[in-house]
Amino acid sequence: MEADLMQVLFLSEVYKLLGDKTRLTIMALLQVQSLCVRDLVEILQTSQPSVSQHLAKLKTHGLVKERRKGPWVFYSVNTECPPAVKQILSHLPDMSSIVKQKAAESTPTFG
């Protein structure tokens, strides 16, 4: 029973986390490919501190992971996230065209 309550608590936190439009959009974008903060700032047309704060929350809950490539940190969806999260992500729209358009317009930081 304790495990069930912990699962409910975890799912409650994840649903709150993904209930935010910006974080949900970030997750949809990261399903296309790994992106750095700068890429996300350009695509979302928002501030760097805002994007960094959203990514930190997603990372804290294990929904995204990061990898360093020189001076850049690239974020991607954590493929080891719980099945409930994968189910939610499977319903997000395909953002490939947005990512590809921005990649063509900007300096090559997309990774």
C-alpha cells in the first residue's frame, strides 16, 4: 500500500510538471533531437533564465538528461522515464518541422 501511495505522489508531481505549457513544449521538442538552452530560447522566444529553470525542474524529476559537448550542454528526453510519462509524451505533436526550421536558420549548436 505504501508503494501505491508513493506512485500516486510521483504521478501527481509529474502531472503538475507537465501541466505547464512551456515544459510540455520543451519535452515535445526534445523528442525530436537533443537541444541546448540557446536552441530552446530561440525556438520558444523566451528568456534563457526561464528555459534553464524549466529544464532544471524536468531534470530534477528525471524526465530529461544532459550531456556536455565542448562548451555546450545538450538536453534530451530521458528514455528511462516511467511508462506513465512515456504514455503522455506519445500524445505530443511532432515538432520536427519547427526544430528543422530553426536549425536551418541558426548557427550549428543543434546536436
